[in-house]
Amino acid sequence: MEQLPKLDARVRPYQDPSDRPTKLMAFADLTIADAFVIKGIRVLKKAEPGNDEPFVVFPAEKGKGATADRWFDLAHPITAEARNAAIGLILEKYRLVSGTPASTPAS
């Protein structure tokens, strides 16, 4: 098992000033080993009816020219273990600042 660096997250809930419905729930910054930060992480809710469980999207930019229909990651965890740790921490902090209870596994 690989040793992951210390992670910390700052999450800011998003409220659309126009009160229009939006999938964007929050913005997050992920600090890695007190030395590197990834900004522009988004917490979104799923578009499936009856499922508003939040999920995390790392920063990406739209392609240009022939690749204009694709999105390219700017920064993201490389291993599944690092991804799970980062996403888990961000969603935990999101639930704390938004007052959203953690989901419970289905029986």
C-alpha cells in the first residue's frame, strides 16, 4: 500500500445569485503535503431524478480546434487510492459545510 501525502481540503458552497437550478454545489481547493494546491475542483449533483448525491470533478479545460468536443484534465490524482482519498476528503468537508448528512449504504 502506498503512503499518501497529507491532504487537506477547503470547500465553499455555491449559491447561484439568480436562484436558478444548478448542478454546481460547491468549489473546493485540495492542498497536498502543505506544499501544492489544486484549485477549481467542483462538487456537483447528479442529474438523475431522485439522486442528488454529490460527486467531485477535477479541473479540466475544453479542447481547441479538432478537439473542441473533448475535455482535458488539468490536474487529478493518478492512482485509485489517491483519487479515493481526495474525493472522500472533499465530500466529507462538503457535507460539514453544507449540513448534508453522509449517505448510508443500501441494505
